[in-house]
Amino acid sequence: MQTEEIAYVGDRLDNDVLPARQAGPFTVFLIRGPWGFVHAQRPEASQANAKITGLKDLVAVLADRCKDRLVPSPRKICFQH
């Protein structure tokens, strides 16, 4: 699996979103729980590729990311930069 095929979801900037962003995957900041709300106030939150308030929102984020793209195989589901 290639880095660009990965979507990394996390509720902390320091342990999840920012390290993942540096590594290359599409990052989703989950704003829920105590750390999610605290970290959402930080300027670094804007570095996430997407922000959601619940996992149910993840489907829409990934569907939007995949719109207008052909899916060549089940393993490569639209995660190209």
C-alpha cells in the first residue's frame, strides 16, 4: 500500500494529525473527546486535510475525496494526492 492510499484519522494534533501529515497520508482531524476539542482551538488544526466531529462524517469526507475519480482496483480507492 502506498502512503497516498492511506487516510489517517486522529483526535490529537501532536500524536496523530501532524506526524501523519509529515509522513504523507491524507489526514482527518476528529474533533471529539477532550483532546479533540482542546486541539481544535490550536492554529495547527488547519493543517489537517479534513475535520470531522464524528466517525459518521468520515464516509462523506472520503466520498468527496473520491468523486470524479475512477477506482482501478479495490485496493486503490481514490487516495491519490
